[in-house]
Amino acid sequence: QAVQQGPRGAFIVFEGADRAGKSTQCQMLVEHLQASGVNAELWRFPDRTTAIGKMINSYLTSQSEIDDAAVHLLFSANRWEKREELLRKLASGTTLVVDRYAYSGVAFTAAKGLPGLDRAWCTVPDAGLPAPDVVFFLSLTVEQAAARGGYGEERYEKADFQRKVLDQFQALRDSSWRMIDASQSIEDIQQQLREQAAAVVARCQRGAAPLGRLWE
Ligand code: TMP
Ligand code: MG
């Protein structure tokens, strides 16, 4: 466990189905925080740069087939391999804005509806990881996503599957979640995120929020 000296950074996660605008909003929020003098970094999961991340990328782009349970564990391992660095950054005062986390991990695998791979099974590998201080869930229906020009070419980017993913996300909501209506304009969404993020960053700086652990 990293030793904490001075105020810690906030652990901010973005979740949502594909095409909800998470990456755009994450980028904008990090730039805003930095411009306001907050030490902040943008992270994303899967982190496709590691050896495990490269296997995940090859799976998502259909260059390889991987057993569903095995790839679920790879997505989780990809978070565990970043855990130490994540804790170190937070302890040293850096706020992390993270594009997807374990909620995506559970929602996407559980949405497959495979025997043995239910939601309870899916949460086990990620239990004990650092819990986010806040989860901004960008909420957009499949129809609204389609109206935006629809999905890309990667595995999972299909309307029927995304509907099941949204159902799984609903079941994973906890008290750290803030639901954001992602059908609003980019600017309106960003404004709400900035206000809510500022409050979370301030709470962490005051030391009023110990970092929790996920699903324990
Ligand atoms: P990305 O589009 O944000 O890079 O995410 C790639 C895809 O991987 C996306 O469809 C969601 C999915 N995913 C999982 O299936 N499990 C996970 O643990 C994560 C983080 C993402
Ligand atoms: Mg994608």
C-alpha cells in the first residue's frame, strides 16, 4: 500500500455503452482540470499498450479468438497490472480520469448470457481493486447512439448486444454513480461534469474520502 503524503488525487471513472461520448468528455475534463491547476491524467481501460492489452486489442479487432472466460480474466488482469501505478499516482496527488473500468468488464461479459458467466462470477476477478470516488455514467439509448451515426467495427459494437450491456450496467449501479444524460450537447454535459468533478476533487484533497475497494 502506497504511503500517503499530502492530499490525494481523485479517482474518477467514466462508464457507459459504446458511442456515449465518454472519450470526448474524459479528454475535455482532464484538460479543464489541468487548466484549473489540478494535477490530472487521462487513463483508459482496456490499456492496449501492455502485453495483456495487446492480446485484448487483437481480440476486439477480431484478429484473434479467445475463450469468453479467459478474455474476461485478461480484461481484469489488465486492471490489476495497473493497480500499483494507479495507487501511487493517487497517493502522490494526481487525479485520474479513467475511461472505463471494472463495471464495463462485468457488463460486457455478463451481457453475453453464457452459462456460468453470470454477473456474480464476472465481478469476482475485479473484487478488491481500488474503488472509484465517483462513476460518471453517460446514459444514451441504443436508438440515440444509432442516430449519432451508429457503432464502429469492433467486437461488441452491435445494437442488440449494446442493449444487453445497458441492462447489465443498470444492475451494477451503486452509490458512487452519477447518471448523466448523454443526449445533451457536448458543452452541457461537460459543464455538469466539471461541477461534479470539482466537488469530488475537493473532497479528496481535504482527506475526507478514504479510497475504497471494489465489490468487497
Ligand atoms: P474502448 O472502446 O473504450 O476502447 O473499449 C473497448 C471495448 O472493450 C468496449 O466495447 C468495451 C469492452 N470492454 C470489455 O469488454 N471489458 C472491459 O473490462 C473493458 C474495460 C472494456
Ligand atoms: Mg470503442
